[in-house]
Amino acid sequence: MHQYVERTSNMVITEELFGDRIVNFLYSRAREHAPRLFEMATGAGTSSLLGFCNFDLPLSAKLLGNRRFLIRCGVDLAECVEKTQYFDTPRKIFERQIRYWECRPMEDDNHAVVSPADARMLAGSLSRGSSLFLKGKFFEYEELLGPNKEKWRSTFMDGDYAIFRLTPDKYHYNHMPVTGRVMDFYEISGKYHSCNPTAVVEMVTPYSKNKRVVTIIQTDVPGGTNIGLVAMIEVVALMIGEVIQRYSENGYEFPVKVAPGMFLRKGQPKSLYRPGSSTDVLFFQKNRVEFAEDIIHHMQRRDVISRFSLGFASPLAEIDVALRSVVACKKEM
């Protein structure tokens, strides 16, 4: 069993993990006893094939009209930009665009950090002196930011981080968590490990093994969020071939690729994951942000059965957060 806390209601919800049996087999048996099978399963070719079989085959009219199917996927077509008739494949459903300006309102607080996605969130610290310090299982810090990136590794050393796990049912656009100017942007090749909690605990540091995109944002600029440098790392996973950069200033109109020098505004669409599960990781410089009190409280709840708690041998519950909702704010010095 794996549970999380729903932020808006404070309720504990049991998650139906997508492909859980397959993931458990791959990461607890195949990885140890059939390494070649494991390597093949987490490679680009297999991931692409699984993605096609799961998301590109047409839906029948009966299935599309099945209300229970849509509810189970967590899809509210009333939020979508397109009409219902448009959604004739699972891929179109999972790559849907929503009227986020209406259904994901954002607080007017220039110094707030907002969630980049509809996701299940955890917060942590790279500093051993912090109560949020977690011994590395999610990622290997030196490896996550990529080779030959000592400048950025030293920048975020002993800082704080937030992890946002997007499940297959979620809206798959990432939005900007802060406002600022892009200082660096690069891609890192890698594997396609699952982001299922079991895979994270069994594999150890999968986020720094997977293919990923890194964006470094300077927020200490005129009109910026003013919390220092922020790293946004978009991690692809099983059945996701890529993350496509589609930054838009107005709705989803005239999307452009992210590049150094661009000024990006908080809450606006930044990129799109291909369907499946995926993860966003945010890094903040030391002593620049404070996470929301309710998020820290829920993370430490002992009434939540979390696979992360078992993996870390201490209470560690995820919180389901809405896109563009406040998750942290500027720390007053």
C-alpha cells in the first residue's frame, strides 16, 4: 500500500499505483536476477514501445464515453481547452491543455514559489544540519546536475529542494515555479527508470540516472521572485521519451523553446512531458526559501502508510498539491 495526503482536505488517500506489479517485478527481482532484462526494460526503445501501446492506440466511442474511466484517470474534461470529441486516444487525454488561468488560480505574491505541476510533493534539504535532511535515495546530488557543472553544484550546496511526482493521470504540462531570467539550459542523457515509489526506494537515486532537462533561473532581477538562483530539473521516466519545451506568455499561444537569456514568468506553461509518470525537482540556494508549514506538517504525519517512510525508516508522506499553488516563500533574513 502507498498513501498520500490531499492538501485541500487533509485526507489520507490510498494511491492506485500505475503498473505496480510490473514495477515491483522489475526492481525487486529482474534487477537482481535478470540484469539484461532490467537494462532492456529501462532503455529508450522499450520505453517508447510501452508508451505507444499504452497511449497511442485509439479509444472506442464507448470507452471515451465511459464516465467511470475518466473519473478513474482523474480527468475532468470540463477543465480542458479542447472539446470532448477531440480526446480519441489516451495520449490526447494525458497531453491535454487546461484553462489553468481559471481552474488553477495563482496568488498575487511576487516572492512566492508555486508548484510547477499537479503533483505529489516532498520537500527536503541538502544540509545535514537541517531537520529536512534526507540521506540520498532520490538522487545523487553531484550527478543530478550533470557532468562538468561544478559551478551549479557549488551554488546549491547545502540548499533546499522539492520533488514533484507526476502520476500518469495528472495534467502533464510543467509551469514556471518562479519568475526570473534563464542563466543556463541543458539536457542530460540517461535511462528511463520508473518514478513509482517502489522503484525509488529499491533502485536508489533513480532521478540522477534518468534522462533530464536542467534550467537554471536567476530570480534576483527586476520583476523576479527575488529568492536567488533556482534550478528546475525535469526528469523523464518509464514510457516518456522526452520533455518538450513550450513556454507561452499567454495561455498556450505561440510556444517557444526555453533558452539562456529568456525572461520567464511564474505560473506560465514551460514544457510538456510525454505520457506516463515523471518528476520535477527544484533546487534552492541555502537560506533563501521557507516551505509552507502545512506541507512540512503533512510530510511528518505518522498516520500515513508511505513506501517512502519504509525506505527512509522515518515518517515521509507525500502531499498532493495543485499546479500554481504556493509551496514556499522568500525567507526573511
